[in-house]
Amino acid sequence: MNEVLSIQNLHKSFGAAKVLQGISLGVPAGSVYGFLGENGAGKTTTMKIILGLLQGDRGQIHVCGEKVRFGHTTTNRFLGYLPDVPQFYPYMRGREYLKFSGEAAGLSHSQIHQRSGELLELVGLGTVKKKIGAYSRGMKQRLGMAQALIHQPAVLICDEPTSALDPTGRQEILDILRAIRATTTVIFSTHILGDVERICDRAAVLHQGRIVLEGSLGDLKARQGSQGLRLEFASREDLTRFCERVLDEFIELISQTSVIVRTTDIRQEHQVIGMLADATIVPLSLEAISPTIESLFLEAVR
Amino acid sequence: MRGFMVFCRKELTESYRSYRLVILLVVMALMGIMSPFTAMILPDILSGSDLGGGLILELPEPTSFDSWTQFFSNVSQMGMLAMILVFAGLMASELSKGTLIPVLTKGIPRGTVILAKFTVATILWSLGYAVSWIICWGYTIYYWGAQDFTHPWITFCAPWLVGELFLALMILGGTLVSNWGGSLGVVAVVVITGNLVNLLPEVRPYNPITLAAGTLGLLDGSHSVEDFTPAIAICVGAIVLCLILSIVVFKRKQL
């Protein structure tokens, strides 16, 4: 698989605090990669090392095949970066800032003109004329997205782009990420697990400086397997008869005719089906409960 | 070079829109107007003052030399103070707010940022200083007639050069500490140390801070150019050193 970003054995300490303890991961081209972790897990530190803004203590990072070097900006031509709280020059207007960003990235005037127009439309700031100083937080986040994309980077790195936004603002940012995924690999850190579930196809969980879970969302869920079975019975009597055969600790009553049986592996699920057969009960429905990204995350950081 | 020009344009725009340029020009123009005017009216104000015991102060008629004395005094105090306050946030505010992060991730090298900031600050400071000097010169000619200067560049550029040193120090301080305190602190330490060192007569010729008060000795002929050469050379060297150090520190700075 063609990787646009690879990290090998990355370490970073701030004084005595070991923030990263040998993380390794690869981000395939074309993916939307969720970088999950609790606050202080090392997500921002990792991103800043990728961008050459911070110096790793050990380990290597390659972006589009080129090695990242601290303090140098050559690999940044492949990268667009949206900081968690993007800061702009308040006296500029959005279009003006994009022109400045485009010039800084070495684009021609015609490219800047064309890209600015496209991106301002994409992020919904096409008609906004006021200065950035008067922008709301959500508007700044959207302008941040536009400036990060002005030079059509191969990889967009977003540091918690939705954390501080209201539901509408969050939806807008997720829609933008969804819209660009065809042309740009997206890596975004977050602790909002629902956002990962909605748009990511791969994810890594960073916990105490280590990657504790990594892979495609489908693989991760399949690896964990079902978390239980949800059964709906025709009558309360059927439910009672079934519950008599199962230990109380595995049972979670949902209603008078439905129940969840917690299982840890497929063998236990086979046993539940065997119990139904033994008791000659045919449930109205039987459904395996898939793990959510939330349950995967909680399991990984336990 | 592209990145340098892009960042210089941004700095110029910022100076204009944040009123940095206007404030500096107004203050420096006031210095230029006040200096000859003060020289002109000071004898009228002070003459005839009773110093006590029947002693009456008599001052001679003011000359163009008094006008330039006032100019150097005003520029080295109020002018420098205005310049320091206007430029103290040059690096510090960008680093503390984080506005440089998107710029650096777009590919502008860190050294370029330092050089562009110093270049634009130099342009603005030079403009302000020139405005002040030209106004003072015009009024001095108006009041006292044309005057020949033996070494005009060295005579009048000395305080400007100290201003350049302060700019370089503020960039270094801001880069080191990432806040206004760092910028102002470094300048304060250098000014205090410079004034303390001035108490030693043998060190004085090498002390760049003496240049801030001007080179009046060249105007009245009491000093030669050679008397100021060591301080000027050390001042230029210190500016270059501050800029090199700023670039080195900034390149190693974790952002």
C-alpha cells in the first residue's frame, strides 16, 4: 500500500515527561485517518514533529518518501496544517490571507486567484468581506482549512478541528473533510469518537505515548468481534424462561420482552443459541451487537 | 528570496494597518518640530529667572547647535522610547499568539522571517528618523540659516544606528522568550549596562550606547570621527551578532 506518511519508533520527552514512547504508524494515500487519544496523549506533539515544528528525540518520519527534518520546511510542501486554534492576522480579510498563504507556498497569481475562489466557496466564506478579527471561531476554523489546502497538499493534517465547535460548525468541518477526501489524504486528531466513526476509514489510538490500536475501522471492529447479542422475544414468558438459563451477570434487560446478553467471544454466542434451542424458544429477532469506536477506544486505553 | 519578499509585504501591510507606522511617524515628526522650537524659546523662558540671592540667569542667543542638541536629546529619549514600544512585539507577539505557525508550515524558512522583520523594521525606523531629521533640519535652516556639516552621515546616523541595535536586540529577546517582556528586558539590560559602563572613562569610546545621545562633538569640532569609530564598529558588530543569534535560536526553537 502506498504510504504518504510513515512514522518509525518516534520518541519525544519534555523534561522528565515521556510524551511519545516509540510510536510507529503508516498512513495510506487516500485515507481519512483518525488519530485518537485522550487530552495530553501526544497527538499534537506527533503532528508538530511531522511538520518539523518540534524535534523528536529519536525515530524517523517520512512524508511522501522524504525525510522530515526539524526546523526545515521542504517536506511541508506536501502538507497542509490546520492547528487546533488557528491564529491569523486580524487586520487581513479572508481572501487576502489566502493570497498571502498562496504566495508563501510559492503559487502563481493565477493559481492563487483560482484556488482562493474555490476554497472560499468550499468553506462557505465566499461572500464574507469582514476582517478576520471579526470572525467567529467556526469561521476561523474554516478559513484555517482553506489556508491549509491552498497549495493542494497531498496530506492535510488537522489538529482537533471540531473540538471547540458547536454541532453546526462540527458538521460543516466534517462535510469539508468528506468533500476533499477524493484528492487529499486527511489525518485528523480528535477525542470526539463520533467524528471518527462518521468519516474515517482508518484510525490509531494513542495512549500514554504509545499506539495501542491501529488499523482500518472495519478490521478493528472485526478484531474485537461482537460484544453481545440483542434478543427480542414474542412474550414475557419466553424471556423469563430464557433468563432462567443464563447467569444474571451476563444479562441486561432492555424491556419486558427484550434483553441483551453480554458475550466476550463467539463460543459464548454459540452457547446462547444452544440455550434457545434447548428451551425451544424462537426469538422474534436476534442481533449481534457490533463494537462502536467508543468501546474500541475504551478497551484500548483501559 | 520569494519568501523574503512575501513576508516583507505582510510586515509592511501590518505596520500600516496596525497604525505602527503612523504612530512612529507622528512621534518622530513631533521630535523634529519640537527640537528647533524648544532651542528657540528656551532662552526666552529661562532668561531673567531669579536664581536666588539676586542672581539673574542670562542665556546667550540660541544657535543651530542648540537646535541639534535638542534633536539628539529628544530622539535618544522620547524617539527611542516610542520606537521600542512600537517594535517590542515584532517577534514576541507572533510567537506568543502562534500566527507564525501557518506561515512556517507553508514553507517560509525561519531565518527568512527574522531577516524580513528586521528589514521592514529598519525601513520604518529609517523613515521615522529621516522625517524627524528633515523637519528639524528645515526649521533649523529657517531659524538660523544654512549650515555646513563636516561629517553629516556619521554625525546624524549615530542615534539611528543605536535604534537599529535596539531593533536587533528586541528581535533576539522576543525570539528567546516569546513575549514582550523578553524584548523589553533585553533592551533594558543593555541600556542599563551601557550607562553603568559609561562611568569608566576608558571604556566609553567603545560603548555603543553613547551614540544614542548623538555625536555633538563632531558638530562643535571638539571630537574627531576617530573618537566615535570604535563605538560605531562595535554597534554594527552587535547588530549582526544579534541577528545571527536570533536566527540560530529561532531555528532551534520548538514551536
